[in-house]
Amino acid sequence: MDGTPIYDIKPYVEYADSHPGARSGFVDTNIWEPLEVVFPEGSESLVDDLATLRDVLSLDPRPRYQDDPSKEYLMSYGLFEVRFKVEGKVLTVIDIRKS
């Protein structure tokens, strides 16, 4: 996302970064699946690259501790604010507005 700070970028160095037998914690046992993203009609006329927005939303931008299907979330995306809800594996965009 625009404006998100990047704290550490470095090359992968096999002799220093490889840890045989290392575990990834909860990631080892949980399979990640992208969300299905549903847009309201007419959304394609608002955002030039709806496919990229779909890809971003499919990654589930909610805080990890949130899982309330009645809660609405707001996310900035370029010049837009995207309001959405998530129920199960489906993210439904409520509306997209210029910020």
C-alpha cells in the first residue's frame, strides 16, 4: 500500500539465512486461501485497475484479530476509500468512494 514503510530489504544469503529444520509457527499448519471478492455493480467505472484491487482485497486486509461478519472495514486504495465486509471466505465491497 502507498505510504507503508519498508523496514528491511536484503538479499537472501544461503549460508547465513538458511536454517535447516526451521519451522514457521502457525503457518506450517494453516493453509492460506485467498478470499473471493464481490464488487457492487458499476465499480469498474470508478477504479481503472479493478483486477489489482481485487488481488489486494483477496489477501484479506483485515486485522488478524478481527473475524466479525457484521463489521464493516475501510481501506485506502490510491485516491479511493473502499468499504467492505467479510463473511466466511467472501469479501463483499460495499462501496468505493474518492477520498
